[in-house]
Amino acid sequence: MKKKRLIPVLLLKDGFLVQSRSFSTYRNLGNPVTATKRLNAWGPDEIIYLDISKSDNYDLRRDDIKHPNRNNFLDILEDVAQVTFAPITIGGKVRALRDVEQRLRKGADKVSINTKALEEPRFITEMANEFGSQCVVVSMDVKIIDGEHRVMAHGGMKEMRYDPVEWAHIVQNSGAGEILLNSVDRDGQKVGFDIELIDKVSSRVRIPVIALGGAGEWEHFAEVFLRTKADAVAAANLFQHMEQSLYLIKKQLHDHEFPVRRPFISEDLANEKHDLL
Amino acid sequence: MFFVQRIKACILNYGSGNVGSVLNMLMLLKVDVIISNEHTDIQGATHLILPGVAAFGSAMEKIKKTIPLDIVSREVHQIKKPFLGICVGMQILADKGFEFEEYDGLGWISGEVKKIDAGELILPHVGWNELIPRSSSNLMQRIEGHSDVYFTHSYAFHAKDPSHIVAETKYGQCFPSVIQKDNICGVQFHPEKSQKIGMAIVKNFLSM
């Protein structure tokens, strides 16, 4: 049976891993390479990296751990790709097919787009034609405005005229492979996912929906599996804070017979001895 | 005197697919590995790997343009070098593919590539799913039945000869996820993204 995916999201701001709340306040959590290595041991089904920097000045020099100084997001991506043995999705600052190609070349398996897709839906099709639908993830930020779910652009700042289901259909029909559905209101709140939103989008499209925003405990994931057709659940802050959180949440879900991959704490693949010859 | 030949893997590159992560995994296994379409590298290699993510037709077109297929075919069919096709790299082993239009494949393992009949289920088939063993193969040595591996695809291989099916996976219908005909192997999933199990299968391939 195909498993439901649990996906850690790493938010990168100016090259650092950050914790986010309501898309507006951020706390520095350190070096993304270190975080990736830690996550790997807990068996992530995939990893999503979102670059949410406003500027292009990345700086890892203040880090006391001995990694090369990287001041470019693509170089940082190259570093994390080398220590990640799970499928990688990269999002943020994609404006042209050239940007997609660069990210794929640096080790991404999929590239997520958001504002660019809203400004120019045709870009979704161009991306799918060039790199295949399986590579195209459209990230959708949704905020409740006057009691209605509205699709937002520019990192949750600008309201678009779309209703989420309407936009999801356009995204699907344009050739996207997956939708990353993010609730701006729930971001960092740990109060549970926006089930109503996830249900209405996932039951109306025929491509996988990844639910993001609001996870605080394992029951929140269970609720998504029980009440919606989402194919995957993602969380950022939750997986960064608690030691082994990804493993423990997966274990709870597995013990309660939700269709998730068997939880394991793996040896470090990169440092394992391989006795091939 | 007895010499063990050192493993030298050659990853064929047609400018599509995540060649880097296949390379990363092989480097972890500490084998000599090169990404190349050069005649001498293909002839000098002990193992050939064709990765890929793309549509059947565009992959086939790019492969014909960039890879010296006559050389590869000779190494595979006459010298019997182990060959591993990954995802689309497996699909193009078929006689024909029907993604968008009808295209000819390599025809090295008889079969056709068609859209998965997933019924109510959504496509693409993305995520972790089980390998159900169908016949014994050195490729699957020490791999527990029903191990999860990572897939991302909408099309699947329909093998003409069921004896070529090493393992299947169920998504709506069952489709072959590991196929093998002598030294020619194909995997529909991505071993380079399938963590420990993926690495074990690649190790088995390199031990062929």
C-alpha cells in the first residue's frame, strides 16, 4: 500500500534555518546542513526547503560549526543535497525556467513555485513541459480574510482574487504534479491543521495535496489523514524543536495503524561502512 | 593468481534526471564512478546505469541524440555488462511507450509502457510504496519483502514475459517495479532516494 508522507519543511532565511510564526516573526535555528543530517537519521519521507529571504545576502560565517562559508542559496542547496538521501523539494525565488534548471542541477528533485505561478499561470505548463509534471510543486498560501479562504502571493502579503479550490483547479489543469497547501493563519500556532481548507482542496483535485501549517502534536496529523484526502502532511517548527520528533510522531501514527512508513532511526548512511568489495 | 576486478560504474547522462543523487550514492559505496557518454568510459566500465525523470518520448529522443546506443548495446548484449535503468531509464527498455504519443523504445526487455490504471487513486503515484517479490533475483538479495521505496511516475511497464518481473508494486493495479532479463535490470522507483533499501539494491546490482 502506498504510504502517507510526513515531510519536514526547513525554512531558510538569509542562509540560516529559521522558525517562523504567522509568516512574520523569525527565530534563527542555525545551520541547515547540521539540521539536515539530524533529520536524515529519523527517516524523512521527503524534505522541503523553502528560501524565504528578502535579500540575496546569505551568510553562514557566524556559525561555529566547520562548514564552508556559503553566501548563495544554490551553494547551500548543493551542500544539503549531498547529505540528504530523501527526495528534495526546493522553493523560493523561482522566476524563470533557468532558475528551475539550476535548482535541479544542484540536487533538487522537485521545485516549488508560488508567486510566479499566480502572476503567470502559463509558467506552470512551461515548467511541466520542460521538466515533467512530477517536478512541479505549486505552493499555495491561504489566509482567512473576512471569513473566506483567500489565496495569497508574495509570502502571504498580497491578496489574490482566487478562492483556493478555484486556484487548485487551475494549477492542476496547468500540469502541476503536486500542491503544497499552506495556512498562513496556522503558521507556527501549533493548534492543528486547517481541516476545512485541506478537505475542500484535496477532495476537488486529482493530484497529491501536501498539507502544511499548524502541526503541534501527532493527533493533528492523524486528523488530516482521517478527515481529508491529503496525500502528505508537512511541518516546519515541530520537527525542529523536539529531539526525534519526526520519529516519535511517525511511531505514534504507525502504532495507531495509520498508513505511514515504518518508523526507524537509521544509521548515518553517509558514515556507514560499506563492505562492497 | 586471482584478481578481483575493481567495480567501475558509468552513469549515462542525457541531460535529464537527477544524475547528481545517483552519483552521490555510488560515491558513498566507494566504487569508481564516472558520468560520461564517451565510448572509452562506457567500454572501460564494469556496470552501466541509466537514470532518469522525464516523459518517455522526450527521454528517448535525448538518449538517441546524446548516448552512443550502438556501443552501449554491444557492451550489454555481447559483453553482458550489468545494466540498470532507473525510472524512465527502465521504461525505455520496453518495445514501445505511450506517453503523449506512441514512441519506440530500446526493446531490450519486451513490453509496453502505459499510463497506470489507478482507478480512484490520484496520479502521479508519488511517495513510498511496497516491493512485492515475484521471482528470485540477485538484485533483491537480503531485501525484506514489502520494503518501501520511493516512486514518482504516472506510467508503468507492462512486461510481455512475466518471468522478467522480479517485484511488483500495487497502486490501483499491480505494475512491475523491478524487472530483469539476464544482465539487464530496471527499477521503476528511485533507489538513489530510497535510503537504506535503495542503497542495498544498488549494492546488489554492483555485485552482479
